[in-house]
Amino acid sequence: MRCPQSGAYHRAVAMRSSPVTVVQISSPSYTGTTWLCLLLGSHDRAFTLGPPDRVWALREKNFEDACRVHGRDCPFWSGFARRYDPKANFYLQLADHAQRDIIVINNPTPAHEQAELCHPDLRIRPIRVVRDGRALACSFARHLKIDLHDAITEHVQHLFHRFPMEDDRDDLLCFRYEDFLGAQRDSLDRVGCYLGIEYPRDALEYWKFDHHITSGNAGTIALLKFFQGLPVPNFKDRAFYEGQFDQMRQGQAAFDDHRWRDELGRRELYYFDRFCGHGNAAWGYAPDAFTTQEREAFEADLEGKAPTPVLSAAPDSPVIVILRNLGRRRRALLAVAAGLWVLSLAITAAMAWVLARGVA
């Protein structure tokens, strides 16, 4: 009688018959890629790394505190550090140590790509993910603490040409974040077909799998700690993610974050449509509709926000760069403070003049 082979045996056979696959997700910031990376790593042949540049920078520090789940006590990364050879390819060594032949990463820097992702024994499988630009604008404003107008014009407006939505090809898979959320099982099956694997039925419960992700959204990673009973320091939006975890454990959809609908009024939606409407529509998101009266009123507001025309193309000074990075709201506060300072100087000078006249 033939004994059934273990999962480890079948995994080893698969690894011997295929090169190491690197799933490279590219997306704008705040697109839910940490969640997606963990989801795609929930397979006995896959390992989730997340954004690779942080752990790659820890090579000379023996990958100390690389794991965002288990911290310095992570046995996986301490074991990897003992066998790591800086002269060999990082991903081939990681796959061998993890006994996985699929590594999931997102948004590597060009320097990392050139140094590690061009090896002939690596098979790169790109996936592109976008999200409604209105949600991205709110996330940029919230996280960077900048004016929403600046988030739209200085950040979101430039994303559409960098991450074009395309039809699926043999060498590219494209998703809208909201579509993946709305049909998670079907979307995961699409990825599985693209990678040549079949995801288990419980892969959507990613927190039940053994992950050693090294970078990403703290809230999404915290769900792994909640499940394992690990201490979780307080972080921004903790209550939101705790609520999401409760929903997911009850089998409900989660991470369907529509906070932007409450944060954007009609005026802000018009600003977005004015600068990003065509790009967002190219991503497949329907634009908002506005009355003629609204358009006229909001256009008048935008004229007041228009910057003074620049007469020369000279490079910006460091002071101008700093002021631009402050955001519109902080620039306004700085202008008020500067005005008060000038006023105080004028009052001081006037008092000194009066006193001098009195002495004379």
C-alpha cells in the first residue's frame, strides 16, 4: 500500500520543478497592498515579504528586528541571518530558507530591482493595483497632514500615468482594489491561475497563516498579532482595525474603507474632478455630477487658489521647496505668524521712536 505524501513533500517537488517566482505588486500608496500581500502569501508555497527595501537594508545588521509580527524574537529571520550569503541572490536564499518558491513583494525601489530582481533564476510576475483616487486623496491628506487641495494636485494627480489600468495579459494582472474586495474568492482564484497554484478555501483568513512580513500597514499587520495573542502597541486608527478584525472573524467583508465619502464635501469632490476626473475615469471610476451653479461657484473658488504666475524657469530655492512641502494650510498659518511678527516689529519701532522723542 502506498503511503500518502505530506504537504511538505509536494511543496518540495513543486520547488524542484520550477524557478523561484517573485510576485511584484505595484500600486500607489494607501491602496491596501499590505492586505493583498498577506492574502497572496497565504499558501503553503508562498511567502509574504511586503515592501522589500526595509529588510534589504538590514543585511549588515543581521536582519535584526526584521519581522513586523514577532519583532526581535522572530526565529525565521534570525535563522535566515545565520545562513545569509551577501554574495548570493537574496530571493533565492529566502526561498530556500522558507521552503517556498513564491515570494510576494510590493513596490520595490529601482535600486533594489536592479540589484536583486534581475537574476535569471527568478520569474517575475507583476500585478498592478489601483484604488479610487478620491479615497487616495483623503488618505494622503490624513497621513501627511496636508490640505486636501494639495493632496489632490501634488500627489494624486500624478499617479494615473504611473499606474495605468490595462487588460489582463499573460505577463500582467490588473485589479481595482474595490473589485478585489467585492469578489475576494473569484479575485484570489484569478491570481492563483496567473501563478499556477490553487489557493485554499481559508486563504482569505490570512491571519491564521504563518507570516513574517517585514514592512507594511501597521493596522493590517496588527490583525496577525491580535489572532496570536501578541502585544500590540497603540497606533493610529487602532479602533478601526480592531473593528475590521471582528467583522472578518464573523465572516463579513472588511477593509471596504469608504471614509472618504464622509470626508469629501461637494466642493472637494469638484476639486478632485477638476484635476483628476479624467485619470480616475481611466481607472474605471465614475465621476461625480455637478450642477451649473455648483461649477461656477467652485471655479470661482479655484481662481482664488491659483498660484501667482512664475516668470522664469529658475530652479526653486530650498526655502520654496520647504514651503511647498508644508501644505496650503500650514503655509497660511506661517503667513499669519509672519504678519504678526512684522506687526510686532513695527509696534516696537514706533514705541522706541516715541520714547526717543520724549527723552529729547
